[in-house]
Amino acid sequence: MSELSEQERVRREKLDGIREYCNPYPERYEVTHSLLSASKLEDGINGISVAGRIVFMRKMGKMSFLRLRDIDSDLQVSLKVDTLGEEVYTFFKTSVDIGDFIGVSGEIFTTQTGEKTLRAETFTFLGKALKPLPEKFHGLVDTEQCYRHRYVDMIMNEDTRNRFKIRMNFIRELRNYLYSFDYYEIETPILNNKASGAVARPFVSHHNAYDMDVYLRIAPELYMKRSVIAGMPKVFEIGRCFRNEGIDGSHLQDFTMIEAYQAYYNYEDNMKFIRNMLQTIIQNVFGTLTIPIGDKMIDMSGDWPKVSFRELILKYASIDIKDYDTSEKLVAKIKEDGIELDSDTPIENLGYGNLVDYLYKKVARPHIEKPIYLVEHPVSLSPLARTNDKDSSITDRFQLVVNGAEIVNGYSELVDPIEQEKRLIEQGQLKDSGDEEAMEMDHDYIHAMEYGMPPISGWGMGIDRIIQLITGSDNIRDVIMFPLMRPLEKEEN
């Protein structure tokens, strides 16, 4: 244990005194109202019991005021010696600190300053805080400390509480929307034999009981499709995925995403479905479709246009990928034009599809503000997507891009097992050639496909990414309640 501060020593001394008076950590307390619901009651209603953490306290001779808090609301409480009795009021004044949990019951009234208040008739001690909260006027402002000690950040900072309320409300509305269209919510494995379902570098672990290496899933896609083969026409899953790649303000190695699949849809059906879904959710959460994102107001209403990779790269880099249609040609042109791609893998080792994707991300994506659907992805970038009937070099795939962030990725699924096997063999060859983000062959998935698949369209959305977008957060860790952090040296020791 690190050396205690003066305040921490005093609080521990108080704890010893509290034990002589009552149990400082009782097992329960009967609550009749949340702090929020109590704050909306009419004056004169009695028998109201609430509980919460003290975040403000003004102790006076015979009457004191304090403020209780939870994630939804604050509520002012008044305590009087005449009501509580001398012994209880003295215990409160000498033993209770800011940060402690208490329960109070009594009558609702409004003060002369217009603040709804509970006049306490009983007071129960519910939990001692051994560490003091940060100074109230400055709160917890250091960004790294907010990530490491999110529990303190949420106690002190209203913006943080509101951000996570938006996240929770968004997920609830998302589930409700899909339930209203008769989707089944399923669960798929996190530990996998193959790093399949997306083009990404996996995390590797070891399964001791089976004595074999396993991969943390990079996407639930192939198991979701197996469930459609099993006879479930509409399925979704919200869960954690893991990609052992770079970290920046919009990427984390472990993240929450949703994937959903609907039989008998194509990718254009899903573009309409997702637009309606997101517009409904955003309207329900914010009460408007024009939301602040950074320093801009982004209008999410109306139709969202479709724009191709070729159009965007031609517009922002003057490179026509129809002319530079091999990896060798495109690498030479990128070097000739002095474009530096943000790839951990040497660009000479990237497959053509990944090369096009990195080029688009470098030159075009930062310019996108209003919602667009990015379409016409190269086949080698989309090994699980259906080939376009009119152009065999591209797939029936889309990405929703808003303000430079890729929010949704979806496509008409490849359901031909012979073509799928061919593409996964090609992906394996790319991996052997040094493209660490290429996919592996998955024979069991091919085996499942051979039992027959209907037409399917699926999509995935990063929950963290869209919450970062709609809350205008600078860093994706701002919307992760408990992000992974490198241990501090003193903690390791």
C-alpha cells in the first residue's frame, strides 16, 4: 500500500469510530425512489427513501445540507438536529465525509432558492469512502487519470456521465429496433481455431486443456453465417472483438461491435435498412437528426449518396485504379507521387485490395463530412463478399462513412462455396507472402456452406466508433468505460 495522505489517515480513524456506532458497510437499504424520480415529485410527499454518494456537504450548527449523486441525477438533502435527534445528528457531523454513501427518508419540499430537496427524517450510513474525491471546482481533469480511474471521472464529471448514458441508450435503442424486425440475438465463440471473418491481424493465445493455439475472434461473421445456414433468417450479435493492430484516436485492439445478417436481402436493401435504423435511433436518443460532431453540425437526415473507391481516389489523388489495376502498378504510382501510406506492413507486401484501401484512407477519407456510402470495393479487399454481376473486379459491398470515420461495413454475402474456397486459398497465399492481415483458410466454414445458403446480406458496426462520432469525442477511449492501459511502474512493483 502506498503512503497514506493526511485525509486518508483521518478517514480510517473515523471508520474505527463508525464501527462502534453502526456497521459502516451494511448489506442493504430499502429505496423507494431513484434520485431522479424523487427530484420530480410534488412538494409534501412523505415516506420517500433515497440513497447515493455525497458529493457536496455544508455542515452547520443545527441544520446541514448535502447533495447525493448517481449517474442520472443529483438530489439535495437537508438534515436537522430537531428531526434526527442529537445523537444521530452529532454522528453525522463528526463521522460523515464527502464521498460516503448514505440513505435518507423523509418529505419532499422546495427551498426558497427553488431547489427540490428531501427533508430527512431518518438517516442511515451505507458506506465509508477511505479516499477523498478530487477538489470539486476542478474535478478530475487529467485525461490519463480519467481513463485509469474512470469511476472517479464519472463521479466528478457530468460530461462523462452523459457520454456513457448516450452509449447505453444507443445500444438499447439498437437492440429494440432489431427486435422490432424479428431479429434473433445470438452468441458466437470468442476463442477460434482460425482468425477468420475479417481482414486483420489477430491475437494468439494458448488453450492449455487442448494444448493448441487459438485466436481471439476478429469478427463473429463466419459463425453468424453458420446460424443462417442453420435456419435463422435474421440474426445479430453485440460483443467484443480483438484485432492486434495499431492504436490511435479512433482504433483500439479490443472493441465492441454489432454484426447482423438477413437472408434474402442484398447490400442495397441493407443500405436502406441501416439508414432508417440509424436515423430512428439518433432521433430517439437526441430528439434531432442534426448533431454536433467536433466543430461541425452534421445532418443525418435524408438519403445518403453512394460514392465509389475509384471516384474518391481519382478526385483526391488523381489516380485511376482502373488503370493501376495490379499491386505492382499501384505501388509504383504511389511511390512516384510521394504518397506515404499508414501501413504497418511494407506496401510491397500488401495485396491489391489492401493497397487500394490504405490509399483511400490516406488521400480521401479525411475529406468526407456528410454521410456517404462507399461502394465498389476490390474483390481481394472483400474475400467474403459477393462479386458484382456486371464487374467481376469489384464486390457488392458498402461502408458508411461520416466525418472521416467508417461506421458501418456491409455487403451481399458470398454464398457460393466453390468461389469462397478459391478466395480463401488466395488469401492464404497472400498471408504466406507477408500480408499479415490476409485471412486464413477455414475448411469447416466451407463444409457448412456446402449444405446450402440462401441469398444473404450482412453488416457490422463498431459501437465504440459510432458513439465517439455522435458524442463528438476526441479519442475513442473517451467512450470506453474501462479502456486497457499500460500498467504504471509503481503498480507493477
